[in-house]
Amino acid sequence: LSADRYRDIFKRGRFLLRDGRVRIRILENGGNTARIGVIVPKKGNRLAVRRNRIKRLVRDYFRLTRTHLKSVDIIVHVTGAVADEDLMRILGQSMKSLIEE
């Protein structure tokens, strides 16, 4: 996602989930595929290794479910420390509502 698209999602998008340290915002994109952006600031996750692992887990989950999702732009904002298992549980719960049938 581009910087302008991030700004647009923050202005006009809606929260899909606000679960403690994980926030997910979405906005319809009018295209034919879902897109994702991941924000993991240094404040809650000091180690670069940990920040990169969180990003990798989110992108991998998205890659596996992308074909089933509606055409939306998604921003996953991790604001603090979160365990891998909790992150995957949160992603699973939130993405269920975006799956096309």
C-alpha cells in the first residue's frame, strides 16, 4: 500500500477489530483483490527480530487467505507486545468476517 492509501484508510476506514494491542482497519478498495499493510512500531516491540517476525506472520496468514477475502485494503497495527499464538488467533477471528462466500 502507498502512503496516500494508508492515509485514506486511517481517515475513511473502519475498525474491524480493536483487541488490546492489535488494531485492524479496513476500507473497500474497488479492485478485485485484497491488499494488506502492516505497522509494528518500535515502541511496543523493541527488538527488530520481533518486529520482523510479527510482520512475517501477518503477511503469511494473509497470503494463505488472500484468495478468499473480499476486495478491501487492510491495515494491521500492532501497538504492543503480543505472543505469536495470540496474534494468529486474533487474525483468524477478524479475517473470518472478510471471507467471501
